[in-house]
Amino acid sequence: MFRVVRGVPTAEELAALVGAIVTRTRPVAAAAPPVVSRWVRSGRPTGATPVACPGAWRAAGLPR
């Protein structure tokens, strides 16, 4: 519940307030993770992710 502390709101202002509260209290459905095809995954690098450290820029150009 809520109550007006100061002033006299109009019917439109109260309706806007109630609409905002109802919208904010609705549970949000979790979005499904995007589906990634095997073809796309095959082009992505595998293994350890690069780490920022001294000399990392040099190591990035070396063959693995």
C-alpha cells in the first residue's frame, strides 16, 4: 500500500503512479540464451583466454 504524504494528486497522476508500481513489480521472464550453431563455434578460438600481463602483446604474436 502507499499513501500521498503531500499535495493532492489528480486521478491521472495516481493512475500513472499505480501503473508504474505495477509494471515494476511484475516478474521479468528470463530471456533464452541465443542459440549458437556448431559452424559458428568452430571458428572461435578454444583453450585459455588471453590474460593481460607484461609481455602479453609479444606472446600474442607467437605461434602456439
